[in-house]
Amino acid sequence: MVTILLCLLLLLLTLFGAPLFVIISAIALLAFQFAGIDTVAVIVELYRLASQPVLLAIPLFTFAGYLLAESNTPKRLVNLSRALFGWLPGGLAIVALVSCAIFTAFTGASGVTIIALGGLLYPVLLQEKYPEKFSLGLLTSSGNLGLLFPPSLPIILYGLVSQTSIDQLFLAGLIPGILMVVLLSAYSVIFIRKIELNTVKKKSTLKDVLHSIKEAGWEIPLPVIILGGIYGGFFTATEAAAVTAFYVLIIEVFIYKDISLTKDLPRVTRSSMILVGGILVILTSALGLANYMVDAEIPMKILQTMQIYITSKIGFLLVLNIFLLIVGSMMDIFSAIMVVVPIIIPIATSFGVHPVHLGIIFLVNLGIGYSTPPVGMNLFIASFRFEKPILKLYAAAVPFLIILLIALIIITYFPGLSLCLLE
């Protein structure tokens, strides 16, 4: 009876808007209490997690991402993409896709991309006579594309929780991430040609391209620094985060001077560390619940049940995708990684799924879940940013979600896309 009352209380708190980490923490502590396990087990496991050097990459990459978001980097990135692709049929849509993918990779948050780049790209798309519904769907669905590209924070966190090589995950995400961008770009070009959009395309001259490259000349080397440094053996992922943070600080504060040393830098630092603090709080609470599930052998019980009804790897992957899409639409990506990953890893291993391939499947699903009706987080962020009814965002996002789901199927059932660069 007490258990039922506590469950009802937690449900009411959730409905009244209690923070998710509070609910997760309460469930974890109550579960340990009812199981007769000392709750100090949560702190011991948290200490183990905190002692891992790679955890330092999270605040460092977050700080670098916030500096880029608060500077004029989004504008320079859009200008560069437009000089390269803007003259093509549907070129501005490609510009939006590429810009959002790169920006999300560095900020680690798709919602930030919609807020930062949406304000730049949405008016331009409408000015170029792109349909409003298409523009809304494009920008809402593009926010998650960069989650597979280095130095994505979700990739780092997944590697940390699953004990999978972060370097391998960075490499494995490149081709699947490019595939998603290419498929959405192809759909955009076909759509624009079909409606015969009558806009005058000014082909970029070599002078325009060189000017845009010069304008963003200090930011273009960032991917090379990160990937080249890690895979060239010059530094680890954590050291890459430190180098990136220092490099971005120098170029944005002292070279471009977009960030004021005395006025803006303290504010940006504070905002970025508030986000890091939130991530760590979520990690703490979710880790407790994950530990209880592992101690209670819940993954093994789920596996035993699944083996009765699912006998093939293909069937398991189908069920996994459906489950993760639902999780991605209802939970933030950091909580989902902490709570769900420890459960699915032993199950996926039993069905012969490669741990790196599993990580890519996991992140693709959660990214798509952000834009999946009815409760995908990016739908509400876009509704707020563009001041449009949420139902309008639902309808606008559907065609792009279909393309992303096709990409998900390809990525899921062709593991070579994720693993070929590791060989």
C-alpha cells in the first residue's frame, strides 16, 4: 500500500512539473531502500564516474560551445555555407542543414542550435520564398544532426557510461551523420524543384567564396584540430577538449573580439557551467536508478522475456528502435543515456550487436526522438522560437521525420556504415 501511494505521489509531482532529476533520484533512493541496500552505493558509483579523466571533456567542450554560440560564429558559418551551396536549387536548405549539423556538434545541444541559427535562417528562407511549412520542418528537424559529429557531448557521455572508446565512437558517427545530412539535402532539392520555386540564384563567385573562407578562417580549422589531434595520436579526447576550449577562447575574445573579456566572458562562463552543473545533477540521479536496475538484474530479466518472443537480431533491433524513439521523445538525452544504456548493453550484446554500432543507433534514435510528436523537446523549442502553434510544428516536421527514419533503418541494418572506418 505504501509503495502504491509513493508511486502516485511521484506521478503527481511529475504532472505538476517537478524536475526530472528529482523524480529519478526519488525512484532510485526508494528502490534501494525497499531492496534493503544501503544508499551509499549511489555515492560510491558516482565517485567512480567522477574519477574518470574523460569527464573533464564535458565542461571544456561545453564552454567552447557556448563561446561559439554567443559570438558571431553562427553568422560566419551560414555565410560560408551559403557561398559554397547557396546557388544550388534548394541550396539554402542545404546551407541550413550543414550549418545546423556543424553547430550542434560543437554546442552539444540541438535546442541551442534552433535558438541560435533559427533566428538567422528562418527569415532568410522566407525571404527566398521557401514555403513556411517546409522552413519550419527543416529547422526543427536539423537541430539534432550534429549529435553524431565530434566533439558531440552525448557521444562523450555515452562512451563514459558504456565504457566504449570515445575515439571509436567519434569515428563511427561520421558516415551515418553524413548520410542523414545527404538524405535530407536530397529531399530538400527534390521538393524545391517540384514546387518550381522562382527565385533568382546568384552563383557564388570565387571572390565570394574566398571572402567567406577568410571571414571564418580561424574557425574552419576546429574540426581538423579535434579529429587530426585525436587520430593523429597527438592528444586524447580530454586533451582535445582543453585545446579546443583554449583555441576558441583566444580567437573569439582576442582575434574576432566578439566576446568582451570583462563583460561577456564572465556571463558566458557562468551560463556554460550552469549547464554543466545541470548535466552532473542529472548524471548523479540517473546513475542511482541505473545502478539499482543492474543490481536487481533487470536487464537479465528483460533479456529472458525477450528471448521468448524475439529470436533474431533483426527483430531485436526493430523493437530497440521503437523503444528508443519513445524514450528520446520523452526524456532529455543525458538522462536517457544514464538510465537506458546500462539496461540495453547486455541485451544487445547477447544478440551480437557491436557496442560501437549500438552507440550510433542509440544516439540516432534519441536525436530523432527530439523532433517526434507529440512531446519531442525540439518541437516545443521551435514553437517558442518561431512563435508558431505546436500543431503546426507537428505537421511541418513529419516529412523530415520520415526521411530521418529511413536513414535510421539504413544505419541500423547496415552496421558497416558505422564500423568501416574502425577497421
